[in-house]
Amino acid sequence: MAKKILIEGMSCGHCVNHVTEALNEMAGVSNVKVDLDTKSAVIDVTSDVKDEDLKAVIDEVGYEVVGIEEI
């Protein structure tokens, strides 16, 4: 299943790298594509990955999740 995560606080390529690395380290997450222009990440996840866990990982690296939607 694919999800789009809307993220506030990213302002440069380093921010994109931080979010990409954090999401790639999560079990059940693959095909991470973080886009600075749209302030979002599109990922593939297995059914056992919870939105709260995605939010926690992104919060942990210093950014704010403002929405998560299935696509």
C-alpha cells in the first residue's frame, strides 16, 4: 500500500536526506521518495506499519507530520 506523508519543516536537501534515511530504516517501509517542493514523502508500506509510527520517526528527526493519506 502506498502512503503520502505531508511534512512541515523541511527547507533543504539535508532535510530531505534526514527524512529519507529515517523512513528507510523502518521495517515495512520501502520505495521512499521525499520531495522538498511538495513537502511530502511517498512511500510503500506493509499493512503492519502504523501512521503513528511514521509520525514518531519523522518527529524524532525534527520535522512535523501534518497529514498522512493512502494513495
